[in-house]
Amino acid sequence: MTDLSGLTVLITGAAGGIGTAMAEAFAATGARLALCDIVDTSEMAAKLGAEHRSYKLDLEDPAEVDRVVTRIGGEMGIDVL
């Protein structure tokens, strides 16, 4: 697998099946994760490692998407969507 150490990956739908699988796969590459979902993903973030963060995000609310993505960009940077 490719080494993504130092890169930040933003994952939407992180609490669901494909999103969870993506989070686990990207975490295994060394990437930092911004786990986004309408439900709380903080337990998943903690389980995967201290460098990962959880963000509540409703993709149906464009203003919220703008706020959260801007926040993630400022806090972690975004390298992979």
C-alpha cells in the first residue's frame, strides 16, 4: 500500500460501511483522517488513532458543508477528498 504519511484525507459518510472501510484503509497508510458524517464519528476517530478527527457534517446543507470543509482545511489541511 502507498505511504500517505503526512497527508490529510477527508472522508464523508465515515460512519457507514464503505466510509468505515475507507477510513480503516487510509489509516493503515499513515494518513491523517477527517472523518465526516451526520452521526458522531469521534469514537471511530479515537479507535483509529489520536491524529484523526471527527466532524459532524450534513451534506444536504451547503452552508454547513462550506463551514466544515473550511474548518478542516484550517485545522488539518486537505490533501485527499
